Amino acid sequence: MSFSNSNPDKIGAIRYAYRLLSYRDRSEKELTDKLKWKGFSEEIIQQTINHLSEKGFIDDTALALSLRRIAEDARLLGNRGVRIFLHRRGIPENLIRDVFTDDDSDETIRAEKVVSKKLKTIENYSDEEIKKKMWRFLVRKGYSFDTINKILRQFKIKEE
């Protein structure tokens, strides 16, 4: 590996960052936090981030779109849950707004899928208990109260 203006700290930071990226894509914030935790200076961290960005290894927009698909399709999170998931992975708020649409119809479709899956595991409970469990489950998944009410009515889970 040869880097211009090479110094041992910069080489170490870049190697560490490449190793982290070999496991999974990371946001600029995630890499910055990891490099800080490892004890690299602000200057070295910034040089490393710039180097990785120039080489195309850090792309928060592409990462945000990919993570959004994972959150919606694999984890079946509600809109709020998707936003929290992206935020926890270090995606900046302005980018979350850019890649995210609060489409209630998509959220409703995901809620239907997650409820039908969950109902199979809790079918032996009373209707009241099922409603409580389902409500808490959907709130934890980040669904809006409107969507939760609509879905619970749709699945004939009594509201009291």
C-alpha cells in the first residue's frame, strides 16, 4: 500500500477502516466514531474519510437506500422504525429525509405482513391479550398509531 504523504498513523487508520468496511458497509459517522474510539487524531480521521470517499468506499446515500430496503423488506419496520434504524446506523437526518417517503400505503402493507406472521405465534391467547401483544409489538416495530388501529380493525382484533 502506498499513500501520498504517508505516515504510520494515516496508514494504520486507512487499514483499520478498510478492515471495518470488509465486514459491511458503514456510514461516514460510523467510521469516524470507530476511528475516534481507536485513538486516531481528528486530522488523521478526516484524511482517512476523505481518502475513502474519493475511492468510493463511503457513500452514505447508497448506504441509506440499501438500509431502508433492509428495514422495510427484511425487518418489516414501520416508518418510524425505519427512520430510527437509519439514524442508529449513522445516516444524517437530512439524508434520511431525502431517501425516505412517509408512504402510509407501504407501511400498511408491511404491517399486514408482520401481523399475519405474528398472529401464528400468539393464536392461543385471548382476543384481549392478542390485541395488547400485537399493539406493543407494532409500536416496537415503529408503526404509527393510525396504521396500528387500521390493521388491528382489519384483522378483527377487538379494540376496547
